[in-house]
Amino acid sequence: MPDLFETMENCRAMRRLKPDPVPDELVAKILQAGTCAPSGGNAQKWRFMVLKDRKVKEAVTVWYKKAYDEIIGPRYASIAPPPGVSPEKFKRQHDAVHYLTDHFADAPVWIVACLEDGASPGPSAGASIYPAVQNMVLACRAVGLGTTLTNRHMIYQKEVDKALGLPDGVHSYAILPIGYPMGRFGPVKRAPLDAVVYQDKWGVPYRA
């Protein structure tokens, strides 16, 4: 069992995945990690769909790719690299995002994270689902599987939820495409703490 901090520091988004089958016992382990997360009032209104059906994945990918073509791709092409990322590495990241878009349905397993949140989900709904998603991301890393948290599909959430066959009052908030990674895990690239942390007052550097 790797050190938790080491796991977090090396939990790189893996967007290039092999099509090899993923054992069901590992998927169950990942799901169990998700259900260990907190939720508002411990209501546990999360629901997780394990998706292997190629036809359903392809139906969702239509909207996933449409969101890339119309919004995500042009955005990547027009913005500067984030803190701690060189232009070359940012270009590789964009290439990986493009690759995932073209091979989204090829990921052997998807975990679709949903909430039973009624007809009008509020802005705080994510507080009851994204901790579970992050638990599953870390669990994937711990067992040697690659994934990335993607919620691009929410640009066309109504159409995707219909393609997934979700009932009224249930909405999808994230999709984790899971598989064995083609590349290697490695340290994540982030801005240093003194660039993003303030103390007591906005703009005052964190003294520690």
C-alpha cells in the first residue's frame, strides 16, 4: 500500500488507456473507496453506474466530442499554460485530451458518478459527489489503473443523461474512464504554495 501523500503527488491524469479488460474485483475496490467518502448529512444520494456497454459509451461520446469540438478544443488553443506547466507540456496535455476524446468509448470501464438530486440540482450538489469521485481517482492510482475526472459531458448533460438511461431526478456529475495506462505515472505539475495560498487577508502571502 503506497504512502497516501506519495499517491496524491503522483496521481497524474491518465487519458491514454489500454483497451485491456479491467478485473471486476478492482472495479469493486474502487467503488468501495468511493462510498467511503463524506456526503451532505451522510445522505449518500450518490449512485454509480459501471458502464461497459460499447453502444451506450458511443452514444455518450457523440456529445462528449461535440463539447470538445465546440468549446474545449478552441479553449485549449487560446489560453496560456497553467501555473507550473511549460508550453511544451501544456501542448502534450492538449494532445492527451484530444486523444481521450477520440478514444473515449475505448476505455474498458467507465464509472459514471450520479446524484439523486431531484429535478433542479443546486450549486452545492457537487459537495456530495466529488469527494467520492476523488476517492475513486486515488483508488485507481493505488491499484495501478489510470483514469481522469472528466465532466465535460455536462455541457450537454440532458442529452447525455438520456443516452445513459438515467431516470428523472438523477443527474450525472462525472465520468471516470478507467483502464491500464499506456504511459507512466509521475509527479503532478502544480504552482508552488506561495503562488496560491494567502493568510488572514486576500493577497497576503502564507507565512509558513
